Amino acid sequence: MMSCDQSDIAVWGKTMHQWAHELYPICRSITGAGVRETLDFIKVHLSGLEVHSVPSGTQVFDWQVPKEWEINDAYVIGPDGTKVIDFQRSNLHVLNYSVAIDKKLTLEELQPYLYSLPEQPNAIPYVTSYYAPRWGFCLSHEDRAQLKPGMYHAVIDSRHFDGELNYGEYFLPGESEKEVLISTYICHPSMANNELSGPMVSLALAKHLAQLPKRKYSYRFVFIPETIGAISFLSERLEWLKRHVVAGYVLTCIGDERNYSYLQSKIENTLSDRAAMHVLKYTVPEYRLYDFLSRGSDERQYCAPGVDLPVGSIMRTRYGDYPEYHTSLDDLSLVTPQGLAGGLRVCMDAIKLIEANAFYKVTVLCEPQLGKRGLYPTLSSMSLDYTDVRTLTNLIAYCDGEHDLIEIADKIKVCALDLLPTVEKLVSEGLLEKVKE
Amino acid sequence: MMSCDQSDIAVWGKTMHQWAHELYPICRSITGAGVRETLDFIKVHLSGLEVHSVPSGTQVFDWQVPKEWEINDAYVIGPDGTKVIDFQRSNLHVLNYSVAIDKKLTLEELQPYLYSLPEQPNAIPYVTSYYAPRWGFCLSHEDRAQLKPGMYHAVIDSRHFDGELNYGEYFLPGESEKEVLISTYICHPSMANNELSGPMVSLALAKHLAQLPKRKYSYRFVFIPETIGAISFLSERLEWLKRHVVAGYVLTCIGDERNYSYLQSKIENTLSDRAAMHVLKYTVPEYRLYDFLSRGSDERQYCAPGVDLPVGSIMRTRYGDYPEYHTSLDDLSLVTPQGLAGGLRVCMDAIKLIEANAFYKVTVLCEPQLGKRGLYPTLSSMSLDYTDVRTLTNLIAYCDGEHDLIEIADKIKVCALDLLPTVEKLVSEGLLEKVKE
Amino acid sequence: MMSCDQSDIAVWGKTMHQWAHELYPICRSITGAGVRETLDFIKVHLSGLEVHSVPSGTQVFDWQVPKEWEINDAYVIGPDGTKVIDFQRSNLHVLNYSVAIDKKLTLEELQPYLYSLPEQPNAIPYVTSYYAPRWGFCLSHEDRAQLKPGMYHAVIDSRHFDGELNYGEYFLPGESEKEVLISTYICHPSMANNELSGPMVSLALAKHLAQLPKRKYSYRFVFIPETIGAISFLSERLEWLKRHVVAGYVLTCIGDERNYSYLQSKIENTLSDRAAMHVLKYTVPEYRLYDFLSRGSDERQYCAPGVDLPVGSIMRTRYGDYPEYHTSLDDLSLVTPQGLAGGLRVCMDAIKLIEANAFYKVTVLCEPQLGKRGLYPTLSSMSLDYTDVRTLTNLIAYCDGEHDLIEIADKIKVCALDLLPTVEKLVSEGLLEKVKE
């Protein structure tokens, strides 16, 4: 398999993991300083990043941009005067988007505001309440069990105010105005696979593509708060995107080492789907394919009726399919340099294939005489191995200008990326010509 | 599964079985008094029924309407002077449509005119000869074995004369001129599954539909002699039917308790097929699907080349697939209130789905905000069960105006009938609109 | 199964085997006297055969017609003065198309010019070098092992000169200008399955078709050197063929008794494919189906992009799939009268079906009344066997003018050839009419 350079990839893996370390402690939400701080970090590495601001209250399709959330501190002081829950130790301890509270209550009165997971007693769960005012604390079930009866003092020093929602957009022009969309989200607090892995792989991918001497397609990367960010972005850009996007991926949960996954777009056989599935089939045959019914991220918006963008999702282990999902256990030991590198590799290969995919046609009638060009053995004998020339002649046999490379590769049962040098050689010999992108 | 009300159905089951008891003794054939008596009974319960009369000799497509058959009595007197075969005991004893005979003959001479089933020694077989003049008697193989050598006196007091062929037609107007055709046959003498079950379920279905406050489609019920009746009816109505029938079913063998079956129309994926198969898949997953090669009833006419109506057949255990078929054992112990009720339920559900099926489109771009409408939990937590909202969001995701409800339900793996309340709620919220029937 | 007459076929089998005996000793190559001698033999049996001549050096698409090869003798004299390799004993001993040589060399110096098969020690391999000048000898590995050290004298008395490439073409006119193409090759020296079987079956098939009182289609048979002959022929005839060929087969490896095989055209569902696969499915269900990726003969040219003729390949055991392939063991004990007869039978049946295939439409609405025409039992009884009338009524049910006989036969699960008498009967009854070829 002729996929991307493995040593380059390994270097990217370490870099991404280092970036993730720096971003991990920030308390992100769908709005607020955490998002901006994260975007600032990305902009350091991707200077062309444009940071958008959408005022609270703005109507975006069926939604309204919510108020901005500021969180300064949050803790619970126990009967013995010590902080039994402390936002400073983990920003998961506060119910994300909590309203302010400063209240003394008994343990019994406090219990309805506490969230823990009996089945995962050592994990702090990640819980949010964006669209209904609530306050609460999340803690491990073990810690909850230690709470003694008595009076507690719950403090959440937060506020909601008319501010802005922010997202980053990075555009990389190519030879064509047609573009590939990469979308990832930056609204999760201290968790690693879901979600720092997506932004990290997106950042590395953007830097990698920016370095290429040429690109057929333009590339648009968006770093957005999930759901409301995607809707805000689409509300701004939908008409353009519908006319220009040829393929796109949501990148999320793409940094662990367990699995590789692909979630199909609603249309199921877009260029995005075909490229990612082809690459995964030949490089990670055991990868897991999900259909659109298993969706759970921003492809919900990109593939909604009337939006209908060709967007699938490339993942390692999908959200909800690993036990650490949405808990404090989803950390930087679960997400590794190698895990991130593997995710990046699939993205690079899929994009390499999207760039290379085209319709070719042979320029001569009947089979070309390959022998005189040194492409076919001149001795005919049963003891020769014809495997390589078989792929060459199969490629030629199906290059009729009506099937693109992915389709031909599937038909002749080889990885399309492995065909690329052969295509190049045949084009340079004048035996193939590109008739359509 | 949200199919029809089960207690109503049970009441219908008892009613249908009672009706069948009253009709059971009548000696029906493809023409004659038995047919008229049966239609009279149906008209009592369905006052709008129109009884058609087609004169003997009328050319109907490739066929001629046969003479009317009158049967007064039929018996065989044995050597000892007793009636060894007697039409008064079972009208199956006479070969249906027999010519008259009054003849003394030896047992040996009589044998070629006797029909019995060695493999089912206690059953009187049902045998007909409509289009070639014959006489004969049917009896159980056990009884036949008791016949002693000697002189027999065979008498069939019947006559064939220029009369009429009759069938009943009941039309129930709906909002649309487009109609659903229900066809069943009334030419079988004393048998129950094949055939009193079809007319009984048709009658109940007609009464049920007549009671509905509104119907999208019009409904046409025909109670006809098999084959020649269907051909006569089509000969009269074909052009209209071709322009108006959107779906249709032959109802036959629909009263036993064993199985559920569906026989596809020749076109295989008509609205009739899709509705019945969808409903059966979700309510009786073990139901048996037959393709058109297994056809055996009036769908042979409705689906003939040039006729091409979208007509399948809903059955419980199909003709030929139960041992009592076409014998005296096919009686009112085989056909039960519960068996009839089950058959009726499938018809009601299929028609409910035909009525409800339509193309809907979401009215907003991106996902609608369901939380603010109380349709989605405002707290995001792994400990919640999202199954119900999953169906809701899946429905919305596929309502693009290009797939009808049956197709969407199949795609999202739920019974379409279960989606109807959700569709209604979303329509009333202004989130869905019907774009095409 | 109503396929061709088996006793006729057996006679053809013996005749073909006798022909093959006469042609076996000739040393053929892609050009030269051996090809002409073979064509002369075929012309004796097929007087209309036209022998074409294409001068060396002629440009044919991407290729040039090579020089003519003359081989007079070839041998190697061993240290003891005896001929250890002798072309007179088997023409496989010389590397086909060898340049001339007359040289004394040590065994060690000779070794690089010797070809043998260690895994098949008793077989002389068949090796060619058409497009690069080489000389060499082929021998069994056993014989090679016997060669003693010492001086050898290698002589190949051959020459290459500007001459011609020859191929035979036989055209059999039919009622239509549309034609069926049969292609086979005549460039192999003394081997039997690959390849004398193809020309022998083609010759018998041509004689058989010539004897028919009428043919719907015209037939074009070509006897050509593989690859360069096909390309030369196409270079001459392509435009005509593209407009007229409705079906075609390459016949090769069609004389052994092991297997039956079909190799699909690139388009996969042409009339050629459908007819051959249908006939094989019903007559040799265990036949082996190869897709176009397994191609290896002149279908490579006929199906090349821009050529796109509907040509598949009918074989018994495919080239490369039997151990004797391309060795001296592929002889007239492997190819038998019965093997050839079986191959011919499939060709005849496929062509019979191509000739008969058409679109029919019933002339009446609803089912025709078959009883009055003696085509349906007038007595209706469970003890009758309806299998035959079932096929009859199934045929009628699907004769809607939109599906051809092969499609209908597949649908109703009978061999299309078995339907032909029924079709004829229904046409003569006026119940079916042909609406399209």
C-alpha cells in the first residue's frame, strides 16, 4: 500500500500530542473565553485563521445564539470546611454552562444537583445544560459515596451575558474554487479523544496541505462549537458551500489507538464516502463502517435536508463506543501520538485520493503495445509472474473515460493510491489522458 | 407497534364468523342462485352494494360468460336402495357445474365419475368442470371403499341455461378520485377458508372504512366469481381502473390461525406491496412472502399484461398450502373468529398506511431546535435514554420531500404506523409539511 | 432441457477430433507458412473462407505487423554427436519466433538458452518471444538433467523477413445485417486444447450454421493469430463491427472433458453474456463463471475501451487452469471427441438462444382462455399436476413486450430454450406476437 510517508506521520503524531497537552486544561464551552483561548492557540500555528464572532441573540435558522458563559470558580465546601468538589482540580466538576449559585444546603438537598456514574465509579462525568438554566456538580461516584451528612456550601461563580459565539475558519486556496470542507469542534472542556483529537488532526492536516506545492481543490477548515457553531457557520455560508463543496469530513474522536471508523454521509456514496471507505478498506480492512443512523456530530447539520453537503466523519473509536467517552477518563493517556498519527494518516490518504481521482481514457484502440515501452515482458512463459502487469493492463482496460479511478480500483481490486504512479507513467507515455476531474 | 385497536378487531372476528355460519350452507358456483343469495346477504350488511348482471354468452375479452347453472338435487342410490351419496348432506358431493344425469349403472361403470382423495380418506374433494360438460360425484375415499358391487342409480337434477353472471360492487367515495380496489370471490360452495373468509373480511373492512370520518382515497370492493367474474368486471371497468387505482388487494384464504402471507403483485414494489409488506414485517415478522410466480387467484387477471393494476394478495395460509384446501375439511372449525380478526387487522393496517403515506419536508434548515419545543432533553448526559428522540431526529433527517414515509420508516428501521403520531406532532409544530401525496 | 440434438453433436465430435489430428503436427506461429497451411485446411472444409494478407510493417493501431518467420530446422547436437534436442520430434523444442543461430558452446554457455519446467519434469514448455529477438530451446526437465558437460552445437535454421500476416474470415449472411462474431486463433504450434480446439469448434459451428434453412443474424468467423491478428482484423473492420455486432464469442480451450467455463465481456450483461450464461446455468449448472478480470485471450482486444464489442469467451477448462496448459502435454489425448462435442453444444445452444430471443406481447387482455384451445385442463382438481401449464401461464404473464425471452425465462426459472416450442404454439394460436427482436 502506497499511503503517506510513515516517518513524517510519526513526527506529526508527537507534535499533535504536545499541542493537545497545552490545550487540555482550558475550560471550554459553546461560548466564552475558553473557545477564544483555544482559537488563539490554533492561530499561532495557522496564521491565516480567521476568528468569527456572532453576537448572542442572533437568529441562525431555527436557533438563537445563546449568551456567553463566564466561569470563574466553582466548588462545594463540606461539613468539615474542606473543598469536597473543586473546579480548580478539574473543570468537568461543574455542570457545563451552569448558572451562578451560592447556597448552603444539606447533603440531601445537594444530591439532586450532583451527577456521577455508578457503573464507572472513578470517572467524573461530563454533563451540559446549554438551553435550560441549571446548576450542578459532577464528581466520581467513589467521591460521592464519601460525602457525609451535614451542611454544604455550593458556590458557582459564573455569569451569562450578551456576548458572542466564536469559531475559526481557515481557507486554503487551490487550483479550483471547488472545495473540501473539514469541520471539527472546540467546545469540550478537559477531554482528549472527544474532543481535542479532532482539532489537533485538523490543524496538522491544514499545515500539511498548506505545504503542498499544489492542490487541485481549495480547503476550508472550521473549528467550531458543536451544533450551534455548525449552524451559525452554515447560516453564514450555506449558499456558497452548496455550490462549491465536493467533499468534506467531520473529524472527531480521532486520537485513540483502538479502532478506525467511518460514518457515512446521508447520501452514502458521495466522493467523501467513496474516498474514505476505499482508503480504509485497503489500509485498515477491519475498520468499522457506520451508516448515517449512527450519526452524532456536526454531520447532523451538514447533511440535514436542504443543506445536503457531502460530509462524512472520519474517526478512530466513535463517540459512545468507548467506555471513557464523556468522562474524565477520556484523557491524554487514552489519546496518544500514535493514535493521532493514525487518524491523520487516514485523512491524508483520503484527501490524496480525492485530489487524484479523475476520469482517464486510453488514447489508442485495442491494447497498447506495452512491450515496446518496457512495460510488459517480451518473453512469454508460464514461469513468469504477471501480477504487476496484470494491474497495469486491468487499469488500461477500464480507463474508458466513464469510470473514475476509485471505481476502477474497486473493480480491479487494488488500492487506488497504488495506481497513481502507474497512471502517471501511462499519462507521460501518452497512453492515458484525463478527460474529466 | 401502533396498529389497529385489538378489542374492536376481536368483535369484528366474532361477527365475521357468525356471518360465515349463515352463508356456509349455500351451494355457490360461478353462476346461479347461490351467488345471488350470497350477494343478497352481503347487501343486507352493506346497503350500497350494487349487484351487476352480465348475460350468458357475453364476450368478455378472450372469454364468454357461461350459461347459468341450476342445481336442485343430486344423489346416488346404492344396490340396497339407500342414498350412498347425497347432495343434501354436502353440496361438495356433486361435481360443481355438472350436467344433468339420470342413469343406472354398475359400480364399475360408475367409478370413472367418482372423485375421492386416497391420501385424505375422510375428505370430500371439491372438483369443478366449468368449461367442459361433465357430470360426477365427489366423496370421501372411506365412503368410496364401502361401495359394494351392484347396480347404482345416479341422478343429477341440474340444468344449464342462458341466464346471467352476477357480481357485487361497493364504492365508497373518498377525498380523492384515486381509489383502492379490494377484490374477493363468492363462487365456492361449502368451504370456509377458501372461500368464505375473503368475502367476510372484505365486508367487515368495507363497513369499517365506511365508518371513518374521512378517507383520503376512494374504495371499490368487488365480490365476484373467480376468474370469469374478475374478467367480466375488468371488461367493464378497465380504463377507469387503470387511471384511478393506486393500490389493491385480493383477499382470500384469510381466516385460519396458522400463518400470515402476502403475495406480491407482478410489479413487485407497488404501493400495495410496500404497504402490506411493511406492515407485516413489523407486526408478523415470520409472515410468508410469495412472489408472483406463486399466484393463483384473481391477481392473475389484475396483473395480466395490459391490465397491470397494482394488486397483491393478503392471506393467512395460502391456497394449496394447507391440507384441508379444496376439501370438505376446510370448514368453520378451521376458520375461526381469531383467524378472521387477524386477517382483518393486517388489511386495516395496510390501508391505514396507504392512507397516511406521503412525502414530507422539514421547513427549517439544519436540525430544528427540538429542546425549546419540549421534544428533546435539555440535559446532556450519558445516563439518559435517547431512543425515542432518536426516532424523532431520524424521521426529520430523512424528510427531504423525496422519500415517502414507508421508505423512511424502512430506512430508520421502525414501523411506519408508529411514526404517524410523531409526524402529526411535527406538522402541528410547523416543522414538517406535506409536499406530495 | 431442449438443447441441440445429441447424436448429431457426437458425430461432430469425432469429425472435429479427426481434423485436429491432421492439423496437430504443423508448426504455427503468429506469421508464416504454418498459419497459411492451417487456413488452407480450413478453406477445404469452408470454401467461402477468405484469406487476408497484411504486409509486415503495417501499422495497426498501436502495433506494427511483425516480420514473417520461417523455420526450417532446429537442433542441438551433444558431445557424443547425437541430436539431444530436435525440432523434428516436436516443434515445441524451438523457442517460437527464434532468430537463427549456428554456434558451438559448452553446456554452461548453452544453459541460459534452455527452457524447462522443474515442476512438470516430463513436459516441454511452450515459450515465445515475438517482439524481442531471442533464440532458445525448450525441453523437458528430465531431458535437461541428462545433458552431460561438454561441447554442444546449437543450430536454428530460421529467418525473419518482410512478408505477411494472414488470417481467415468467413461470412455467412442472415436475414439481418446485424451479426454475430466468432473469433478463434491459429497461431499455436503442436498443442490441442490451447489451441486447436477453438478453430475446430468454430469450423464445425460455421458448417452447422451454414446448413440451417434460415438465420436471423449474419455470422462472421475469424481464424486469426492471437493479439496481433485480432488487432489487424479490428484495424480493418472496426467501424463496421461496432455498428453491426450484436453478440460474439472467442472460442478457445474448448475441447477437454473437465469443465465448462464462460468469461464475461467487459460490459458483463451483453446479449452474448446473457445467452451463454443462461444456457450454461440450465445445462451445466456447475460451470465456472469468470469475470473480465480473468481475461486472457482476444476478448482483451474486442472489449478494449473504444472497441467495446459485446464479446465473451466460451471455454471448457480455461487457459492457465489445467496443468497441461502451454506444454507438450496439451495433446490429443487431453482433447477428445466428447470434449469438443460438449464445447460445440454450448456454442450451438447459445446461438440458438441468440437467434430466438425477442420481445413478445400477449394479444388479449386478462388471461387468455387456454382451456378452449386444449392448452389447459378443463377439470379442476387437486390431484392434477399443473407443472406444464404453470410454465405456459407464467410465460404469458410476463410477455408484456418489455422483457425478452431470456429475462422471462430467468424470472420464471426455466431454460429459455425449453420455452421455444411454447412460444411457437402461442404465436400460431394468435395469443402472442413478436413486438421487437
